[in-house]
Amino acid sequence: MLANLPGNDILLCQITSQNTRDIFSVPLTVADFVQGSLPVPSNIRPTRIFTADKRIIIKTSGTVGPIIIQRVIQIIIDLLR
């Protein structure tokens, strides 16, 4: 989750286990989590941002550490400049 927005919306960034040719993707491994994990190494895709109603979230797999979060946010900022 990138941001908990007012009301019921949250701002999310796609995470996929698929290998991607996207140069902006951030690799994600078990070591990058401060809580929980994903079953396989994955990629965060900062170019795939979307909003969702937080009431549709069924399960949270984990929490990514601050270094990865900052990296994703910096990529998004750079893309918007």
C-alpha cells in the first residue's frame, strides 16, 4: 500500500511474481519484509499504480521494509517529473 486515502480508498502498486522487462521494477525477496512474506521472489511495479476500496482487501501478505518503500516512492516521483 502506498497510501491510505480519506474514506475507503487506498493507493496500491502492483506486485507480480512474473519476470518483467520493466526497467522500473523493484525486486522483492523475503529479506525485504519486516513482517510476513510472499511465497516466491516478486517484483513491485511502480508504473502500475491504482486505487481500490479497502473493504475488498481480504488478506495482507506482509509489510515491506522502509528501504524498499522509499525506493518505490522515489521511482514514482522521478517518473512524474
